[in-house]
Amino acid sequence: MKPNLGKVLVPLVLFAHISLATPFTYRIDTDTDTPYLKAPVHLSIELNQTDPKPVLLFDFAVRKNRAYRLEQFRTLTDDTPHHTHHRYEYLLYPLREGNISVDFHLLQRLSDDDKIAYFFSGDRDDFKKLETVDSEVKLPSVTLLVRPLPPSTELVGDFKLHHDLSAEKTQAYTPVSLHIALDGEGYPPIVKHPLPSIKGVKIFADKPRIQRRKTAHGIYYRVTYTYALSAAESFTIPQRDFIAFDPRKGRRYTLTLPRTRIVVSPVDAAALVDKHDTPPLLEAPSYRDIFDILGYLLAFAAGWIAALVSPSFAFSRKKRRHDHDPFVEAVKRTKHPKALLSLLLAADNRAFDEAIKALEAHLYDNAPLDFKALKRRLQTITRKDNDA
């Protein structure tokens, strides 16, 4: 820091005046009094207890003002009794040209060892208020003369531009992704329109992703803009120039997003038509299938009629159900999933719901099916129903 003569004399005079009434000294520093608009100003405030008799506490803050944006950069607080020392560091970004004033709030709180001991003697269920004698201390304001930026400046600081395009060739209506990143130190590099509109192109944009990291000199920002670009025909991403100004070096520079041609291949109209019916169309049953189903139904009915007229029905009912159940025989005789599905639907038995679903999934959605295993399972279900 290189304070000018005026900056050195003012703190010394104020220190001589205030030190008569306060048990501490203070120091306020800025790395510049004439910043550019939005250029960060390193502001530091140091409070140091000089009278070791009282227990001294500080309540400090920089007053808010629409004329600047404030980022707390670093803080050191040492509240060792009788030797309190605080240091606050900020990055202040002026948001208005001309003279602006930065004001402070400082509350001095005095106590003693007995009050501190009493305050800490209770437990969490016995809250005790710390007794202090509070008084507001008036610190001098910091006045900054804010200079204007060069015309058309969008970025203030030392930044770099990165871009990443997923592909330079695509098919119609298949989007390509574009990432634009600005990173460096300075005012947060948030730009309203990093990518201009492109005729015939649908642009989908996410909210900018803002990352910040503290460094030895300030705050390092990275802002990423993400886009998806979709079009029916080839198009060009136009060149985009970001006008930047580095206040530390006093230089103007340009970051360029290059012009890029995106080749879009038309989609074959025939390829857009699905050649397969989803679900497949139901085929009309053949005469063979009809005769098979009729045969199964007749066999099923004949079996029941024969059982009813047989005198030995009451004694051999269980055996015939196991060995000569007409429905089981009908299931065994089916050769095709479609015929089995028709048989199960005709039976109208909720016990066959899962089998019907499996057959429909196979016939209409091409789902795999173990036809023989399904038939065995149906025979087992039928016999259990008969036993019940």
C-alpha cells in the first residue's frame, strides 16, 4: 500500500484526538483513492487495544450503500481479554462515477473481569447477559473519486475466455452444446448477452454458473454460460468480442469468441417413418387357429358332460382332474402363443392374468417368452384350482 501524504496525516491527527477517550487505536487503508468504475478497491480496517485495563469488545461493520458493492475478503479477530485485535479486509467495487463516501459503524463495548466471569458461570439453561458499557465511536469516512471506464467496456479486471463446442456437425434438430467461460480477478464477469441470437436457430440457455475462490490478492471468479443450439439447416455462430479493461495495468483488451460454422445434415424423411407397428397390428386368426380353438372348447365341454353322466364321477373326480382335465389337455395341445392366449381369455379366470400379460407382451411388444415353461405353469395352476 502506498498512502499519499494526506492519507498519512489524517489518521495521525484523528488518532491523537480519539485516543484520549478510547482504549484502542485504528488504521484505515485503501490501495487507491481514485479507482475506476467497478474496479476492486482493497479496503482494510485495523482495531488494536492499547489500554490493557478493561475488557474490550468491538462491533464493527461497513455501512451499506448502493454506490458500491462489498465483498468481505479476509477477517482476523483476536478477542484475548485485555489485548483485543481485529483486522477486516474487503474488496469494494464502486458502482457510480464521481465522489462516493464509505462510512463505518463501530460500537465499543467495555467490561471487566468480574462481569466476564459471571457471564460464563451459568449453564445453557441459565442464560446471563454480559454487562457492558457501550458507546459508538465515529470513524472517519473514506472518500473515493471514481473514474469512468473506456466506452463499451463489458468486463473490468484481468480475465480469460474459454469456449467448448460439442460438435461442428450434427443432424437436423439434434442440438449441439456450447460452453462459454470467463475467469480471472476483477468485477464478477457477468454479461447480459454473451451469445447473440442466430436466425433460424433455437437457443436454449441455462442460468450462468458462478464460482468464486479467494486468492492472495483478491477473489478469483469463473462464470460459465451453457447453451444448446438446435436448427433444421446449417448455421454460423457469429464472432463475439468482449471488450475488457484491466485497471491494474490501465489497458484495454478484447476477448474473442471465434466465428464457427455448424453443418446440419437433413434427416431422411423415410427414416422418420417407423416401419414397425408399435404395438404390432393384431393379425386376423387363420382358419386353422379357429378350428384349433373350437376343438379345445368342444373337448373342454365334452369332458365336463362325460364327467357329469359317469356313475363313477364322485369316486374318480380328483384322479381325472389330475390326469384327464380337459383344460389341461387343451393347454398341452396349443402350439402357438396366440392360440394359448385365446384359450386363456375364453376361460375367464383371474388366476391366468399374469400368463395373459406375458403372452400379450410377447405378441405385441416382442418381449421374450419361454412358451413351454408357461404351459407347465398353467397346468400347475389349473390342478391347484381343481384341488381347492
